[in-house]
Amino acid sequence: MTVEKKKCATCAKAPKWKQDFPIEWEGDHYVTRRELVKFMTLGSALLAGANWIAAVAGSLIHRGSHAERYIGAASALERTGSLLFRYPTDQDPCIAVRTPEGKLVAYSQVCTHLSCAVVYSKAENALVCPCHKGVFNIDGGSPVAGPPMRPLPRVKIEQRGDQLFATELEN
Amino acid sequence: MSVRSQGTTLFSAILILVGTTVVVQLWLLTVSTEALLSGQTKTLIPAAAGSSLLLLINACLLRYVYRFDHDVERESQE
């Protein structure tokens, strides 16, 4: 049994975009391998473009984090052992800690697991996330226990007399 | 091997290659988006460069397809 394919009379006259999306069944045609390669290369160009947009957006966001900001008095940090501040914007909580060795370190307070606020534990000498028991090393901010996989972003701190300034956010 | 069957095999291989590179580009975009949202901006430029390299490979393969067709057409006219 042979099936004859009817010719669509109006399809050939239609513009190209209408030929690609025909209403009548007879107007439909198979996509050739050449067309598919062409279409996929176009998709590849779009994907590469999207990747560059992400890269440019990333560099613009990173550039905004170099502004210097006063975060508090060093004497307040000595009393409590840790100091909470916001850097680079008011929506970014951070924590500065004076380690038992006397080193001044600061990190983003947002846990890299599920964004809970980390706190300083004197007993463990580490930054601890109370939500899922994530523990971060105080020296580099790297995760040492619990579910977090990425280190905490580090904030560079400068001490000028009794004043503390955040100068840069390192990712 | 005739030109037609050669072309069929070649275009199937090219299609598989292009498909694979597009999947790798999709993965790169996923990684970039995740890195951007988590503030890990160091990986973004290498990922974009890698994606551009894959685009270049795809463009070269597409050019090859067009040149192959052009050569076959010219030979049939002669």
C-alpha cells in the first residue's frame, strides 16, 4: 500500500517563517542535517553570548566591592571578641574577629550552605553556622565540618588607630 | 565510496560533534550562573572563553559543511 503525499498549494507562496510553522499537515517538511547544524551553531553563539554577559555582570559586581567603609572601633572588638558590620552594602552582613593569636580577620556572615548567619565560637575558635552545624576555619574561612562546601568570602580590614575600615571583599 | 554516502557519514559526525559542544556550552552556562549568584567571579572569564572556543569550533564545522556543498555543486556542474 502506498501513501501519496498531497502537495500544499498555498505553502510554497507563504513567507519563510510561515513555511517553518505550517498550519496544514501537507506543508510540513523534515529538517535536514544541514539546517540542524546551522540552528545549533546559532544556539551555540547565543550560549557563548550569555556566558560573556555573566562574566561582564560578575566583573561589574566585583568592582563595586572595593569601596572603603568604616566598620567600628577596635576597642569594641577587643571587648566582645567579634564585631558585626555591613560590607560592601547595607544588605551584606559581615563579622570581624580577633583570633587568640592576635590576628584580625573578617568574613561575610552569610553561610555558603543556605545563607544562615555564622557566629564566632570562642570554644572552637571557628565560625559556626547554627542552622546545620557548619564550621568554618577562622584562618582562611574554609569549611571544615558540616554541609558547606565553599569558603566564606573574606573581607580585608585595615586598622588606623582605634578605627577599623573594611577595604575589599575577596571572593 | 560515493560522494553522497560520504556526505551522509560526514554530516552525521558533524551533527554529533556540534550537539556535544552545545551540551558542554549549556553546562558552562549553568556553572557560570551558579558562580555568579554565589559571588565566585574568578571562574566566569575562563568559562566564557571556553564557551567562545566551542563556538569557534562549531562555526568552523558549519563552514566546512557549506564548503562541502559548494564543492559538490561545482563538481556536478562541470
